[in-house]
Amino acid sequence: MAVRATDLLLSSGDEEHTLEEYEGRMPRWCTGCGDLAILAAVQKLCRDKQLNREKVVFVSGIGCSSRFPHYMGTYGFHGLHGRALPVAEGVKMRRPDLDVFVNTGDGDCCSIGAAHWMHATRYNMNMTVMMHDNNIYGLTKKQASPTSPKGTRSNTTPRGSDLDAFDPLAATLGMSNLSFVAQAVDWIPELLYKIIKQGYEHRGFSFIRILQRCPEFMPNRFEACVQDPDKLLLLTHKNGIELSPGLAKVYKNQKEHDPLDLVGAQEIAGTSERVPVGILYRNDSVPCYEDLRQPTELITPQLIRKGLETELDKFTIWPSD
Amino acid sequence: MSVELQELLSFHRTGKNRALKDKKEPALKLRPALFADYSQLSKLRYDYPLVLLDESRNGDHVISLMDLINEVLRLVVPPGTQGTRVRQQVLALELKIRELLRTVPPSKLGELWRRAEKDLLAHQSDEVAQQLQESWDTAWAALRVDGLVVDCDSELPEQFVRHFWRCEEALRTKRGSAKIDRLILKLGDILTVDELKSESSRTPRKLRDSLGSRYQDAFDFDIMAELLNSAAAPVRLPAQRKKRIKAALATLKSQHFFKHSDTDASAGQYGFQYRSVSAAMAAWYERLPDLVALNNAIAVAELEIDNRYCETRHDLYLGRLGAHALSPADLAFFPSYLVSLSERDLDSGEQAILMDALSSDLPLKILLRVNDILGSPSPVDAQLHNGVRGQQFAAMTVGLNDAFVVQGSSSNLYHEQAAVERGINFGGPALFSIYAGSCNMPADLPVYLSTAAAIESRAFPAYSYDPSAAGGLACRYDIEANPQLEAQWVAHEFIYEDEALQRVTETLAFTMLDFATLDVRYADYFADVPKDSWHENMRPAVEYLELAEQERQELVPYVVMIDDKNCLHRLVVDDMLIRVAARCAQNWDTLREFGGINNSYAQAAAERVSQHMAAEKEQALEDLRAQLASRPGVATSGSAPAALAREPEQDVASVAVETIEPELEDADPEGAYIETPRCTTCDECTARNARMFAYDENKQAYIADLTAGTYRDLVEAAENCQVAIIHPGKPLDPKEAGLEDLLARAADFS
Ligand SMILES: Cc1ncc(C[n+]2csc(CCOP(=O)(O)OP(=O)(O)O)c2C)c(N)n1
Ligand code: SF4
Ligand code: SF4
Ligand SMILES: [Mg+2]
């Protein structure tokens, strides 16, 4: 492809960004919290992709996980409970040049924000969504969330929760206009990084559910999975995740799964025997809403004013004479 | 040798047989025989006239009237007999438009359509008129396009190329204007935000004004201003940056290359159409400093908007970025220049400038109207004359290898539109060398026919040359627009009645000689042989051209023509023209080779490879036979048995590469270590002892300083690491208290 001479001259020698540049404030998560692993993976991704900090936005709702934007050295928007996605959509619509990431909790996404999640999936705007699923409301100190396993004793379910857990993977795989669904676990850094990276590289709405340890309120929830590699099922494919030899040796349960195979993905999500980790579905050909709705003219303050005035004039009562 | 034959031969060889020439009937208007079907062109449906679309449609800038009407008929007329009446009515209107074209001034399709309707309705009864009008209204409603209708005449090349240039430039200008407007807006935003941070933006009055009238009383703006101004002074733009942004903004706002959205559309905007290369070049150089300044301002603006401007680096570059640093990609952003020339008007000075321009990187799009392909016959008898004069500009430009070249004629521009479009978008100079008909052709010969004849006869083959195309010469040349690519000469079926009124079908080739018969300057090079003098030694010129010199002895070449009454004539051809025709054929061969057909190099290489393979195969068989022969009890025969002729199978085991799994470097079992790649950054160990445990560049833990803590620290960290990746190894200090217990606990992590 032809390159402008000015671009060549001006970009040569751009300084290399270090991981530290993507660090924001000191994380105030509990020691051992899985959110820390997600933060490290994301900062590493920003460094590896050499993202311009001014061109990156992290949007979140409310929850422990939603403190994420504070810990990034980029732009961020710590929003309202359950409303991360509409804010992110607004950002992307107006500034498609920005890289948009969303951090949301299981309560934030699957409970109060569930409707937004469904529509955001359908809009398929280009953003990377990480759903930190610790199976509990962490920030408010232990209330059962939709993903809490049946029998979870919490402040709102002191005798144990009554319902089977809601399955975010099965749910999202049934939504309209889907383009990317993956599942990661916070305790395998290599996989976590690879999956978030693929989500970022996918042009569209990348939904990544991350099983996240909350040692504070759900200390034993994922213990068995952490200790026993046999409890996981790693999804591999040349168009999905390929394992390093080291990882392949430890995690013997592997399944070759083509990310384009939606029915296969639904089957995998539907079987609870083992926890699937990898790319369940990816379809690069779904159009992005921000592309479909690209403005045809430059949005200037004058244009906005004109539009507003036209709208407001509709409500103006003009004197009859 | 008969007297007649001698006469024929003498004309052919010398062109000077008065007796034969005098027999010619000057009143007879002869045409190449293959023109027989085209005597009334305006009654035929063919790919002209064209509609130069006002609004491009699906990326198309032009459509032929015939295609357009066909499309409409498909859309609105029921298929089969049901739609016959409406179809005929619409086709009648199309025919009328074709006729009108020759009499009315240049008009748009809409005007012509209405005019044709009016003419056709003039003598109809009300009932018929109503029917007709209904059919035409339906068709018109389905058309949905309008634009200037142009016929295939000598003006067409200019109209066509200019139209394409305008359409493509409109897109380029739109992109350019949008970009500049966006940069102006964004730079303005940076300055506005800075301005809002200034004290003067925080006066009670400014604050009041910013709120609107409704709630103004609800606030105390004096206190608000005081509060705001007592807070820490906001970070403002550094003076240098502000200056730079303002300078870039000024350049962007004062540029003349693209329309500004907020100013009068054409005020001060540069023009880009010229009638001479020197004038276009002069304008280019005069504007060059502006272009460089704008290009740099765009670079500054983009960097500033992205917050990537770094003074220590970029000041230096931008100070030095002059015209020499402009790449084709930089230039592709700016409008190109269209220069319309007529080959007739080019003096030698302007020709030299043209070649200079075509070997530069400048975005000059040059339309060259060619009016003379063959050139004048040499005044000196028998002096060699190459007959390819008209092709020289395109050929020379290809030789420069820097410019995009399109050669074609008015008649096939419609088929070469993709090449024209690519030439205009090519990031450098482009030459469109288009044959537009000639004043040396009979005045009543439609330009469509004479220009089509130029292509069909190979006298002026159509091609394009794209120097930027990857993949070798054949990819750069595109010769697809020529008819019957595989053939030396184009041939068509020709049907006539013989004296016994029997139908005769013959294949007639259309050669450069047929094209020359149209040129009045070459009239003397043909002699019409009266039918009674036709001789068995007369040969169609194409056949004659194929013969070797010694085979031509006593043969006379002729071309077939018809007169006004559609009677066939045979014209003997002067030998000088035969030589020109041979030259023309060679040219075509060369072009075809360039275009990847009958490539002599490829053919020779393929031949060599196949010979080599045959030899190798033969040798292998030979070896096998020898092997067989040496085995007792095996009879040798002419060919090896099939099983033996097979390649010996490779010994898989001997070539299989052991797949070796990369093992982690064996850690020292005595020493402490962390499986860093598996660390989940949980802060557990680093919170315990931040000097002993640290994060690496990927934010994963490793043991930074073993001496910074005790063995107890290590063991406890290992116990608390949720993914159990800390391995304490053996203690450094053998005297540490409680070692026995610690060593037992550490054993779990060894
Ligand atoms: C509208 C609203 N309702 C309720 C709350 C209280 N609230 C804060 S965080 C939270 C749940 C957080 O759980 P989750 O999204 O799983 O995040 P986690 O803390 O587990 O990471 C709730 C209910 C709120 N802040 N706003
Ligand atoms: S409460 Fe749970 S989720 Fe929240 S920071 Fe602590 S460990 Fe993490
Ligand atoms: S305790 Fe383990 S997982 Fe946590 S930071 Fe230390 S080494 Fe990494
Ligand atoms: Mg939660």
C-alpha cells in the first residue's frame, strides 16, 4: 500500500510505550483478587499493541470490577450500575477512532444491565467487553448474583440461593447478530491474554466472560478448577486459540472447535461437565453499527445547534401575527 | 505470363500503372466489404450514443443509451409477446433520439426524450397518442438518471475523459474537503478548550452567559468565579504548541486546493483544466509551495490532534519537508490536472515538454486526440513508411515506464472506461491517446465506423499500460479491449450472392489495408480491377501477407470492397502498403506478446522445460532398464513396467523429524524460583515482601532478591500463592530459626 512520505518521516522513531505507562492509580482490590490478573493482561495488551493512551477508553458500571478504569493510565468512564454498555456505545458512535473497552461484573451485566447487554450484542459495535464473573456481588459485600451457583449462602440468600445459576455463555450465544463470544479464566495468564487479544483484534462486539476469583467472598468457588487442570476444556483451533507446548502438556482436555460453528458453540456451552475456555464463536463478517450509522457530514457545533433548533422550533408557539 | 497479369503485377510492384488506374471509375464510392451492414448507422442499435451521467450510479459514470433502454425494458415491460407493443414504442423513441442527436445542439437525455416524444406524437390520433405517452411515461419513470447525451464523434474523447476526470476528482475533492474541515474543527477544539481554561473565560459574566436565561437567578456567579479562579491554575497549552496549532489552522483555512464548507464554494479555488502541458506545469510549480505548506499543515494537524507531536523530533522533520519529500501517496490526496491536447497542434517544443511531464511524478492527466494514424504517404516514391505514426506517443510514453497509458479510439471508449478511470486515479501522470477520426476520411463516413475500423484493423490497437501493476509485464499491459485477441487479423463472415444468385459465405479479414482504403491520401495505392480482368493469380491480401518472399512471385494481393450498389470489387494493393501492413502485423504481435499472448520468451522457456523433462524421463527409464537387465531372469523390453516406472517411495522413517517438545530450562532444584509465566499478578507475594518479590515487564512475579527476606517469607509466600507457582528451594541461611518445620512445609512446593 502506498504510504505518505510525511507519515513515514513523522512516525519513525515514535517512542516505545512501556507497560507502566498504562498503569493508573494503585489498585485497591483485595490481595489475590482475580481482577488483578485481568488488569495485568490488559495492560500487557496495550503495551504490545502500543496503543496511544489518549485513544483508549475504559468504560465500566459499578462493582469491584468496575473500578478498572481508575487503574488504567488511559481515558475512562466509571458509570452507573448496569449502564456501562450504553455509555460505551455513545463513546464509540461519536468517536469511532477510539479503542473502547468495557469492564462489567456479573451483577452489573447479567442483572441490572441485562437488557443493555442484549442490545449491545445486536448492535455489534467494535469494542471489547470483559465480564468479570466472580459469581457474587463483591463491592456490596456478598449478595447472590444471577451467576451464583444454586445454594450460595449470601447476605440476600442466607439459607442458600434457590435457583440454578444463569449461564451467560448460553444466553449470549442465543442473542441476535452475535459476532464474538469467548470464555477465559483469570488464573491462566497465557490464555487470558490470548483471548482478550483476540477479542480486541476482532472488529465487532467481543464479549468475553472471565471466571474471576473473589477470595474475599467466594474463596472456594473456583478452587477445584485452579488446582485440577482436568476440570477445564480448552477450545483450540487454527482460527481460534493455539496453545503453547507447555500449556498443552498441563491441560490435557482439548477440543478442536471452529469459532465459526455456532451450533457447536451452543453445544459446548450447554454441557456443564467441564469449564470451556477459548473462543466459542467469532464471525468477522457482521457489520458494525457505527459503520452503518456513519454521519455523512461533519458534525460541527453549528450543525448540532442547527439540528437542535429545528427540533425545538417544533415546540415553539409562534405569535399568530 | 498473360498481359493482364503483367499489368496487375506492374501496378502492385511500382504503383505506376496508368492504364489500370485510368480504368477506375472515380464516381464510384467504394467501401471495405465488411462495412456492408453498416450503411445506415443511425437505424442500428449499438453502444453509442452514451449518457454521461449527472450522478454516478453504482460507481458508473456513463451508460450507453442502448444499455439504459434495455435495462428499462427489463424493468417495466412484461416479457414475451405481452410486452411487444410497449417494447416497440420505447424502441421507436430510442431511434428518434438517435436521429435527433445529429440535428439538435448537445442536450441532456431528459430534453431529448421530451423532444422525441413531441416529434413522434405530432401526427398521431388522440387515442394512439395517449397509449404512446403512457408507455413512455412508464419507461421514463423507471430511468431515474439523466445526463448529457454524446455521440461517437470527434469531440467524444475530450467529453468522455473530462467527464470521468470530473467525476473522480469530485470524489477526491469531497474526501479532501472533508478531511480539511475535520482537521480545522479538531484543531479549533483544542484552542477552544484552552481558551475555556483562561481566567477571562471564568469571569462572572462569562459564566452567566454560558447558562442561558432561565436559571440565571439561581446562582451567584461572582462566588462561582471566585471559587473557580481560586482553584489550582489549570494546565494550559504551551505557547509553542499554541503557535504551531494556530499556524496550521491558518494554512488549512486559507488553502485553495479544496472547497471550504464555510466559504463561498468557488472563491479563490484553483482551477485544474488546461489546454497546454506547459501552462499546466507552470501552474503546478507556481502552486507547489502552497501544496507543500498544506501537506505539512495536515501532518502537523494530524499529529496535534493525536497528541503525538514531539518537538525534539518533528520540528526538525517538518522544517525540512520540502517538495522533494512528497511521495505519490501524498500527491494522491491533491487534485490532478487535466490537459486536453490535439496531436495536430503539438509543435516539437510542446512535444518535448509533454514527454518531460509524462516522465515526472506529477498528477497530470493528458488527453491526446490523435487524428492521423497512418501519416501522409511519403512524397518520395517507395520510401519506406512505417504507417504507425499515430501510435508513437503512447509507445514512447510506455517506454518512460512512469506513466499510465491508455490507447483507444472514440468507438471503444465505452469499453475502455475502466482503464480510463484507473488512469485518472493513478498516482502519477497518465496519457490517454485516443483516435478521434480524421479529416482524411470521407466526410460522410461516420466517426464511429472510421474509429472502430482503426481498432479492428490493428492499425491502432486498444490497450492500457499500468506501470504500478505488480506481477510482470503481462499484468501491466491490458489488451483485452481488442477483438479476436488470438488472431493476427480480425475476420468476419461475409455473405453475398454470386452471379448465379446463389448465396456464398466467405470469411473476410479486416486488415490495416482495409483501413487504408478509407484514407483519401492512399487512394492511389489501390487499383480497382474490372471484373473481367480478375486473374487466378490474384490473392486476398491476408493470404499474400502470410507468404514468404519467394512464394509471392507472380501473385498479386487484393482487398475486397463494395460500391454504392453493393457490388463487389477487388483492388490490387501497392507493394509499399503491403510492407506497411506487414509492419502493422508485427506491431500487433509485439503488443500481444507484451500482453501475455504468444509470449515468445515464455514459449521458448516452456519448450525448454518440456524437452528437459522428456530427457530426464527418458534417462530414468534408461537407468531402470539397465537395472532390470542386470537382474537375472528379467527380460528387458522397450518400456519399463508401470510399477517400476514409479518414483521410489521415500523412506518415511528416515525423513521423519523427531518432534521435540521445548522443555523449560531445568531449574536448579536447590534454588528458589517462580514459574513466572503462570503468575496471575494477584499481589499476594509482592504485598508480603516487595523487595524479595517483584513484577517483571509483563507484570508477573519473579524473585528479585532472595537475600531481602527470610526462608520463612519464601515458604509462606509459596503457601499463599493460589496458583502454587512459588518454589522455595533450599534455605540460604542454614541457621535460620525453625528450619526443620519450614523445610517440611516447603517440600510440598519442590
Ligand atoms: C442502581 C444501583 N443499584 C444498586 C447498586 C448497589 N450495587 C453496587 S455494586 C452492586 C453489584 C456489583 O456486583 P458485580 O456487578 O458482580 O460486581 P463485583 O463487585 O462483583 O465485581 C450493586 C448491587 C448501585 N450502585 N446502583
Ligand atoms: S471483594 Fe472480591 S471481587 Fe472485590 S476486590 Fe475483593 S476479592 Fe476482588
Ligand atoms: S502469589 Fe503467586 S500468583 Fe500471586 S503474584 Fe505472587 S507469584 Fe504471582
Ligand atoms: Mg460480581
